Amino acid sequence: MNLAVPPRLRSTHTLLRELAPHLPIADRVLALSEAVSAHEVFRSLDSVADVQIFMEHHVWAVWDFMSLLKSIQSMVAPVTVPWRPPRDAAAARFINEIAAGEEGDDGPGGVPESHFAIYLEAMREVGADIRPITRFLGEMDFGFSWETALEIARPPAAAADFVRSTLRLCERPLHERVAAFTLGREEVIPSMFRPIVTHLAQASNQHGFLQNFIWYLERHLTVDGDHHGPLAAALLEQTCLRTTAQRDESLTAAEGALEAGIALWDAALASMRRDTGPLQSAAG
Ligand SMILES: [Fe+2]
């Protein structure tokens, strides 16, 4: 596998559009991706309670994104002692670079911090409930399997379903994981976060309690949109589209990942709609 960045900027969607006229599943993945990007939940954060509910669902995707990433890193840039060189240095660099940013980015306080920790701090600022996700991690530290820890932690039902689907995906062949990661996550994140930033920017100017959340969202617009997109496309092309069977399995995995995302956002929106109130002050 030789993962050179193509001379022209390509996105994973460019690849899919090339496939779509002859391949219905490529068309379906594109349509699902657009449905995620256009989901109403990202334009519906109108009250503090809405932001809290959104974050209480989204934090599980922030967490399980890392498991999907690590499951790919374990194959592309494995930790082995004695060490052996990676088969594809460009692929290893891409995955390692994402992992390095996720686990130790230059945080809003000017010191290295993981995106997950920044997200938890943002939840605290907004008064969102971090107890289920911290309980989940605590139960795994205690020795419980992720399945048992998830049952004990009692996240929103749709978030639990989402985590289960992602962690089962982590046991699938590499090409399915890469397709779900690139098409189901990396490609759609900027278009999910951009409307939230636009929607919240004015409230954040007036109320400092959204600063960490806005920082988190804007950080992903920068790194995922500008830099990671072409690299993700190259990884997808090299890992997932080499044979017909591999291509079909990969796109089916991406389809499943996007459908799981839509179910999560549908549930978050339904939960938000049970609440009303202006975006005025943090609850905690
Ligand atoms: Fe991140």
C-alpha cells in the first residue's frame, strides 16, 4: 500500500461520486452522508438544555471515535516490541497524526490535552451531565467489559446503541473500519459542526460558558476539513477499494456507520424537542 497524497485535492466524496453511476451502494452512502450533514439537530441548539442534551449524546461518539481510530492504528501503525517498520509510512503518519492530535492537542489553555478531556470540560461548563460517561470509564478501569460498563453507566439509549455498533465494527476487517472511519466520521464532521458554530457564535460572545465547546468544534473544522480530508481519501482508496468484494464490504460498513449516526441524532433531536427555553445562561 502506498499512501501518497494525490497532487490534486480529493475528498472521499469525490471517490464515491466517481463510483456512484455504476454502483448503487456508493450512491446510498453519498445520500446518507448528506442526510447526516443536513440533520436538523445541528441547527436546533436553541437553549442551554438543548446544548446539554446534545453533548450528553455526542460525548459517546467523541469517545467511541477514539476506539475506532485506535483499532485502525493497531493495524496500520502497530505498537510492537521489538519494533518493525510500518508497511506504509504515509498511512502510519496519517493515523498517528490524528491520534496525536486527539490524545494531546494544544488545548484552549495552551497545554496539551486530549479532545475527550476538552469535551468533558466543555460539558462541565455548560452544566451537562458527565456522570454516565465517567461512570462508564470508571467501570472499565474497575475491570468490567465495555458491554457491562455500558449497562451500568446507563447512557441515553440511542448513545448506547451507537457505541455498540461502533465497537462491533472495531472487530471487523481493516477495510470496513477504515471505510466507517473516513466516510462515516472524518468526512462528515466539518459539515456537522459548521452549522452549530454559526448557530452558537452569537450566544458564545455573550456567554463564556460555551467557549470550550466552540473551541472543540472549530478545532475540528480546521484539522478535519483542511488537512485530513485528502489523506482520508487516499487511505480509503488504498485500503477499501482495491477489489470488488472489498469495495462492497467497505461501503456497506460505511452505510451502517452513517445510519447509526442518523439514529443517534434523531434521538438527540427528539430529546431536545421535549425541552424549551432560551439560550441564556449555564445551568451549572
Ligand atoms: Fe477530536
